[in-house]
Amino acid sequence: MIKRKGILLVLSGPSGAGKGTVCHEVRKRMDNMKYSISATTRKPRVIEREGREYFFLSKEDFESKIAEGKFLEYALVYDNYYGTPRDYVDEILNQGFDCILEIDPQGAMQIKEKMEDAVFVFIAPPSMEELKKRLTFRGTEKPEEIAKRLGNAEKEFKNMPNYDYVIINDKIEEAVCEVEAIIIAEKLKTSRNHEIMNLLNKGE
Ligand code: 5GP
């Protein structure tokens, strides 16, 4: 039986586009998909638990880990550090599981430079108006913070051509099906199936 290395799926996009919700639903539906838990220096929210949503670190500990090269990528996102632990992701992929990362666009572009067979999906809102509505509705940011995020979103849209796929997150159910379709198609790519193709070519 051929054991394949898992696929690294990077979901990114502007704050408020719904990438967290899409990621959450994909994880529930896809058995072979593991979620990489990030580290952050932001304070835990009431419902969050250490090692479940994030590994919560002090700024000093986070910076030591940066110096030790422990992160596959990291970024300063709205005044807090966030980073993807390198060893954890390697372990998931080497075990043959797919791995989903839900990270900001700065982090996504760092991974693009390092991992050529990762798959990059931009989660976009249906419109700027809808993005503004979603950011306002979730009520976690003040108006000036919302304005900053909308300004960043405009810059992030310009970078969309650097992704492999764009999903317009209008209806969550459709967006999740589209992520599933991407994973299925990626697995079938000839470039990911050299081993079986070689065996067949040898008549085995
Ligand atoms: P939140 O604080 O709302 O959980 O996340 C804030 C932002 O940080 C989101 O855009 C989320 O995608 C991003 N983020 C979460 N984990 C990581 C990570 O490991 N690396 C990077 N670059 N961004 C992350």
C-alpha cells in the first residue's frame, strides 16, 4: 500500500472574511484533516483553553522560539504575535494526515516561499460592504480598529493572484464544500502520484 505525505492546506484572507468558521467546519467534516494549533501572545478569550485554540505564550517566550527557529512562519497580527509550530506540522504531514492552517496573509506568503507543494486558498468576503457588516456585527473591535482592518483587506485583495484558489465565502456550507473539492482535486494531481505511476509503468 502506498503511503502518501499529507497535503498542507493554508487558508488565509482578511480579518472578518470567515476563515475561522470555514476552517472549523472543514475540520468537523474531513477525518484525514488535522488542525495545526498556533502559538500566540494575545490573551486567551473566556471560552479558550491552552492547547485547544492556541498555545498562549508570553512575548519573551515567543521571541525565544523565533530565535530557535521553532516556527514555520510567524507574524505580528494587530499587535500580537502568532506563529505556526514547525515540528507539529511536519509530524502531521509525515504521518500521512492533511494539515489545515488558518493564518493571516503575511504568514501565508512566508509558507509559500518555503513549501512549494502547499495549497493556498484565499477566503474572500462577497463584498467590502459585507466585510464591514461582519466586522461590525462580531463586535470585538472598536470602529477605528474596524477601519484599519478594512484598509488592510484592500491591500490583501491585491495579493489574491499569489494564491492557488479563491473562495467567496457567501454561504458557509458552499465554502466548506469548495474546500473539500480542492483537497480531492489536489490529491488526484499527477504531481502528487509519482509513486503509483512509476509502479504502473514498471508493470507492477
Ligand atoms: P484571533 O486572535 O482572532 O484568533 O486571530 C487573529 C488573526 O491571526 C486571524 O487572522 C488568524 O488567521 C491569524 N492567525 C492565527 N494563527 C496564526 C498563525 O499561526 N500565524 C499567522 N501568521 N496568523 C495566525
